[in-house]
Amino acid sequence: MGNDLRQLQNGSDVRGVALAVPGGREVDLTGGACQRIAGAFVLWLSQRTGTPARQLRIGVGHDSRLTASPLKEAAVRGIRAQGAEALDCGLASTPGMFMGTVFPGTAFDGSIMLTASHLPAERNGMKFFTPEGGLDKPDITALLELAGGVEEAEGPSEAEPSELMGQYAAYLRGKIVEGADKGGRPLEGLHIVVDAGNGAGGFFVTQVLEPLGADCSGSRFLEPDGNFPNHIPNPEDRQAMEAIRSAVLDSGADLGLIFDTDVDRMSAVLPDGAEVNRDAIIALTAAILAPGHPGGTIVTDSVTSDRLTVFLERDLGLKHRRFKRGYKNVINEAIRLNAEGVPTPMAMETSGHGALQENYFLDDGAYLAVKLVVALARHGRLGDLIAKLPPAVEEAEKRIPLSGADFKEKGAAALEAFAHRAEERGIPLAPTCEGVRLSLPEGWMLLRQSLHDPLLPLNAEGNHPGDCAKLLSLAKELLTGLDGLDLSVLDR
């Protein structure tokens, strides 16, 4: 049997098309593929731990996607075909599925989450966890290699139900009660609205906030619906952020929280409608952690702003470490620094993937929300914690196409020329772990190469009105005449 399943790898996840739609791509994440990959996970885990497959217990959960049920049945069939026990966690969050390997009441040897995060309804995917954390890119490569040799097999697709999400919700409630230190209903008097985007995050209202006394009236889109009829469940999406912003303003709430489909990302909105996402959610979470971690290092992705660095280092007394894009890259860098003796309490990507040392370095949107809720209960005004963070004036992201089969070579040459031409003009290069970053009086910009696509993403932020246009104009001058670049996107 061939290794065609390797095309489903997406970094440290598996993703593909699971539902045929008019004009869409051919379905490649079929039930058969899911079965074979789930079976391969059992084999991989058995090899890794030295535990016979028949002794392994694997949890399976899913978000609200339309293809969740058939793929869950396929995954269970694959697990049971290898002799392992499968546990059905039902509608779940990605962080919850990891915690199923940690909680004594579940103690999974591994878990599989069926999700494609915020991608369109026809997509789905698989994320994998062991008690050590999520699988990394090389693990997924090895897993799919194994899956290439796994045969599809008929067999039972039923699994013993697991009450994982009830235990996970209780864990989050306990963190709020402990942190707020106000008794058993510490959220009484607080009005908190949630936008779950019709994903898996509605439990945070019904099983976490309301039992602790919060008024959650005005919350939106808590019902699971894989058609995602209201907006893309993505805290980076403008329509999604406007939805939670209007929910806060319409209901007069003290705080608004928004999750992505599988609840591993979140952003927030303050009572005045101010959006707390991208740099601001990093700043707010760091401000909450700072008193307990003086001088600690905060790891972020490479596209965070200069103003965030100033806030973290000057106003909070922390250190800022920018690293490569990709939430697993950011998390692994924080883990590496801690292992080397560099206190690093947090890793967060501007997408809203945030992981705390105190919580297994798990990117958990609900746990981040708990930290905000506790701070709100203890201090009242969250906005005061980031009052010194200058607001973004102008931001732009342009994706410059690269032509030709040799686009990676052309991209590398363009970055080298961009840096050389900048230095020739006397523009100093700012430190960065990827691409080329320039810091100027007008603001900053970062040009880097996409890991997979024929693109050079360019992020820019201007310090004053009109500065962003100046930065984009400079970028065009520095790139003009280079082979394979379509610079027309810089004029739009």
C-alpha cells in the first residue's frame, strides 16, 4: 500500500478535505484514511512506549464539524482494529483532549482530536496528544509513514463514552475559584459574554462561567453548528471580532471572550469595545503573569510589534524573545529556554495560540480566558493592565506572490537582496529569527518567506497616520527588479 497519506500532513497536524462541495477540492480525508491514521497512532504509541497495543487507551473527540460523526466512527474502528481501547469524548475542545491524558479520572495513553480549527466547513483534520504534549512535525511524518502500511478493516465503530469535558470544565472552575479567592461563586456581579462561533466553546458559558455566578446574557453562537452560519470561528477574523465587540457593547458586559472552533485560541473585548487580540492579548496575559515572574521571558512569533517589546521590557520588567512563526515553534522555544534555565512563563502567537508554563505549555484558549476572568474578578478593570501599551495606528499585511517552480530559491534571493539594499541605504537590520526586519522612525516591517506557499509575507506597522504607506513604498523600492516577484499587491 502506498504512502499517499503523507499529503495530509500540515505541520504538526493532519488536515484535508472531508466533505465534497460544488467546485471544491476532491475529498482526501476519507473515512478509510482516518481509520488507517488512527490505527497507525496506536502502532506509533505502542512502539514509542513499549506498551502492547491491547493495553493502550485512546480518547477520541471532535469539534462541531459536519463530518465529525463519520470520522469519529472511522477513528474508533482504526483504534479497535489494532486491539487498543477507544473512549468516545464526544464534542470536545482540543486542549480538553490533551488534558484527558493528564487527569487521573481519564488517564488516556493518547488522544485524537478531529478538527480543522477555523478552516471552511468541508475541511477536517486530526490532532494527536500523549501525556508529554502534542505531536511535533517529525512525529506526524512518522505516523503517516506507518499509516501507509495499515490496511482498512471492517470492525466495530462504537466506543465507551467518556465524561472528559465534564472533568475539564471542573478543572477550569477550580482554577477560577482558587485564583479569585472569593468563595464558591466568585463571578457574581460580573457580566461576561462569550462568542463560540458555533464551535465547541459553548461549554465555557454553561459549565464554567454560569455555575460560578457570572451573568452571560448576550452571549452569541454557543450552539454547535458545523455550517458556521454566523461568522468564521476565528479570533483573527474581522467579522468575528466585530461580532463579539457588538455583543459587549449591546449588553454592557464587563468582558467579552471569543474562541476559535476547537478552543485552543481566544481573544477578548473590553467594556468600551476595545479589541484585545494580536499584540494586545499577549500584552494583557503577560501583565497578568508579570508579578509572579519578574524578569521572565515572553516568547512570541516574529510579527509582533516594536511597541509590544517596549511594553513588555520597559513597563512590565520582562524580556521579549521573538521567534519563528508557527504556534508549535513558539511553544517549543519556550520549553527549550526553560530547560536551559531561562525562566519563560509564556509563549504566545499573534493568532491567539497562547501556552503557559503553569498549564503544561498547552495552547488552551479556555485556560487563557480563565486567567482574564480571574484578573477581572480580583482587579475589576482589565484595561488598566495594558494602559501603557500604545495602540496600533496603522497595520498592513501583504502577501507577495513568487512565480516559478524554484520559488523557494527566488524567495531566499529576494530576502538577501532586500537586506543588502536596506543596509546600503543606511537602514539597520533589526534582530529576527526569520526573514528580514527593519525598524525605522516611521515604524517597522518584516519580510519573510512562507514555509509552504510561493509567497513572501510582508508585515508592516506605522507609528503615525500615513507611515504605513511610506513603509510599503520603501519595501517596493527595495524589491523592485528582483526575479519572480509580483509587487502589484503593494499598491493595493
